[in-house]
Amino acid sequence: MGVSLNALLAISVLWGFIFIYAFMATMDFGAGFWSMLYIKSQKTKATSIANRYLSPTWEVTNVFIVAIVVALFSFFPGATFILGTVLLIPGSIILILLAIRSGFLVFSHVAKKYHNALTYISGISGFIIPAFLISVLPVTHGGYIEIVNGVHQLQFSKLLTSPNILSFVGFAISSTLFLSALLLADYSVNLAKDLDAYRVYRRDALITGPISLIMAFFIMLTLKSEASWIYLNMMNYIPYLIGSVIMFIVAGAALFFPSRKHKGVIGRPRLAMIAIVIQYLLASYAYGRAHLPYMIYPDVTLDAGFTHPNTFKALFISYIVGFIILFPGFIFFWNMFMKDNRELKENDSSRPE
């Protein structure tokens, strides 16, 4: 079953937004968890460094989640109607958790008396949100939606007991912790120049990385029995999956290479980070291509839920122009906030005892 060029371009834009958000959000959510975990540690500035990353980035991630929702509704109104109906309750829970987390992140910088409590709340909510977000993917594989009196309804009992769903949830949590630990390790050694924090986050990345790979294998195993159609399609892209595993091994090996910039330091987190980005690109490409031509199996294909061609052309140009404008802004944002160590020192000096 083929897919029209316009629909393919639209889903590529949408998938690009999803990939960027998934990467940035997992790092953001994970940073909140590590900040909570090391809040009472006196031997390292790991919490200060996590807060340094967390403080300016949580707002940027919200830009992409808005872009995803708007793009989905604009390009695929047919699929959006069904997903909006089916995911009303899970989606509402995600929005509530995002609101709670965002609110506490703001107030944690104002109400110093409740800094620890607010950090715990934002950390826990950031740990749970990825689990809810990723559950959207297996729902589109089919088997969890039934039509009652012409209305699509989500089968919660089947959803909560599905090994495939649990595998996706486990992968979301472990990947969140792995990616954030890896990025914080890179930030600690290359920007904050804090070798103690680097060693802490390198250790965390070495622990959570293999767990995320194991959960990815569990996803494939459970897909074979619960959504065989997408499993068989993914086997057509096995070179990308093998390449993904190879890049994961490269990233792991990079954490054991001697550092060229810091004498006596083990690991090159920047190289590991680049390898992991390539790994997730390869894996997400294989998954995305295998999902075609369905948006929601077996009810909605890309072309069936697609908007009018004239509307698509106007929207596509708008998104491309908007991204061209925003991308330099994100680069400027990164240079302004993430490479200015003055705020890191201020955060450390103001940390409650």
C-alpha cells in the first residue's frame, strides 16, 4: 500500500518534531530526576549541574510539544480526531503532570524554603511523564482500540497488562535516565569542568545504558507476538537496527577511551553523545518506515487522515520558514545559557544546606 508524496513529507516533518522533542525532553526529565537523586549529596555538585541544565531547557521543550500537536492537527485531522478521543484521559494526565512540573520548577527558584520539596515533586513527575508519553506509540499499533456505538474507545485493562506496553514504558524510563546522564557527563567535564560530577554521571550512564538496550530488545520480542505486522516490517530494515546496536557499542566504548583534554580522565562523553544520537536516528527511522502506511492500525492510513493538498502546501511552507527562523535562535540560546558558567556558580553558592 503506497503513500502519497505530500503525506510522506507531512509525516516526515511531524516525525522530525517528535524526534527532537523526544531527545530534548528525555534529557530534561532525566536531569530533574538526577537533581532530585543527588540533592543531599555533599561530595559532588551533581545537583547544581543538573539544575544548571534543567533551568533554561524546560521551556524550550514545551515549544516542540506544541509544534507536534499543531502539526498533527493541521496535517492529519482525521487521525487527530481518533487519537484525541482515545487518549483523552492519558493525555489529560500528561498535561496535568507537565503543568505541575513546570509550576514547581518555577517556584523552586523563588520559594527557597521549600526548595527540596519542590525538587522532589518536579523530579518524580519528570520520571513519570515519559512513561505516559511513550504509551501513545504502542496504542497506534492496533489491538487497544475498540469501536462502541461508533465511538473509538481505549481498552485500559488490556493496555495496562500488555507486555509490549510495559516494555515501551521501561524503555522510556531507562532511556530518559541514560540520555540525561550522558549529556550531564559531557556538560560536567567539558563546560562545568567538574570531574567529580563527571565521574558520577559517567557511572550512571554506564548503568542505565545497557538497561535501555535490554528494554529495546524486549520491545522487539513483544512486538512479534502483539503487533506482528510492524515487527515483520521492521525486519525489512534490519541493517538500520544492526547499525543502531553498533553505534550503541561505539558509545559505550567511548566512555572508556582516555580523554584527550583532561589528563587522567577516562571517557569521551561528547563522542558517546554523537554516537547515541546516530543510534536513535537509525532506530527511529526503521520504526517509522515500518509503521507506514498506517497512523493507527488498521483504521487510519496516512492518506486517509491527510488534510487537503492546498492546506498542506501552505502549512508545509510555514513550518519550513518557521524552523529556519527558530533554529538559529536555539543555537544562540544554547551558547548564551549553557556555556555561561556564572550561573552555575550562582546556583552552587545558593544551594540550601
